[in-house]
Amino acid sequence: DVKVTQSSRYLVKRTGEKVFLECVQDMDHENMFWYRQDPGLGLRLIYFSYDVKMKEKGDIPEGYSVSREKKERFSLILESASTNQTSMYLCASSSPRGQAQETQYFGPGTRLLVL
Amino acid sequence: LAKTTQPISMDSYEGQEVNITCSHNNIATNDYITWYQQFPSQGPRFIIQGYKTKVTNEVASLFIPADRKSSTLSLPRVSLSDTAVYYCLVGPEGYQKVTFGIGTKLQVIP
């Protein structure tokens, strides 16, 4: 089974702090994603990466950056956390599977509270 | 990408069959239809995917009419553990930036 792990389940940070969220997958997947999930807004894509050191902006990249130095690891960085970044953050990975839409495998999520 | 529309919420009693319909009027020829399930405090997980007609697996069935402008996820004899949010996604092969939307919150009642 694919396993996607996230470094923390719960995190509390203060406004202005630099925050690192780490995600690791063990299935050698090419693609990795960061989403945030808020009530009434569903999952929104922040960034994704289709290869080491490659990244593309999702729908809401403002205030975030990412890093993918190794294939299995994808980090989300909040350069200066703000209260409106309080949210559930979900990491996912996927791999091309031929004639079908890729299946994304999600981690358990990190609930971030910015005070 | 085709826009999808699905009910925000549904209630069902245990043991009943539940059908959740998703509309995707602008679906493209090379688009697939995928459904995910998300339990509280967990990430979504893949349930089923189809292109046309009917697909069945151990969890659910997916019915897609000939015009493909909608699809119906069918959960047979639901139990309390099927309480979750169900997302309908439409997108082509190899396209990563799929949209999850808000999904349908299914509440199974004892």
C-alpha cells in the first residue's frame, strides 16, 4: 500500500513565524501535491511538483512556497505565517498510470493553527 | 476542465442504497470521472473511476450514461461507517490539477 506521511498532525504557530510542513511518500511517485482544506471551500490546490526540483503553482499559491529536493519528500513553507493560513493541510502523491486519470494518495493531514 | 455539480449533503438510513449524482455537462472526450471518499480528520481516498457505462468494485458502483454529462456513485447497503464526504472529479489522463470542490457530505443515520 502507498503510504504518505506528514510530519505533524497538529501544529500551533505564531503570526510571523516561518513554518515548514513536511510530506514523505514511499511509492516512488513522480507527482506530489499540497492542498489546504477549509469549511465550505473544499480542497484547494496550493502547489504541486511533477519531478525533483520542479514545481507548479496551484490555485492559491500566495503566501506559500515549496521545496522538492528528493523525489520522496515535498515540503510546504509558510514564509511568514498569518492567521488566515489556519487550516487543514493535506499532502498527496500520484504517478501516471497509462490510460486513466491518476489516483492521488493522501496523507492524514496537518491541522495548523496560527495565533 | 469540466465543472462538476453535486449535492452539498445527503442523509440516508443504514442498510439503504445511496446514489450520489454528479453533473458535468462540459465533460471532454478524453476526461475520466473519479470519485474520492473522505472520512473526518483523514485525507481523501480513491473509491472508483470510470470512463463510460458501468464500473463496479468492492466498495461502490459508478454509472455513466451514454452522453457522459452526469455520473452516479452508488453505495449498496450503507452503514454508519460510510458517513463521509464524497468528491466527484473530472479530468483527462495525466492532468494533475484536478479540482476537488466541496463534495457531498453523506450522513448515515442509524
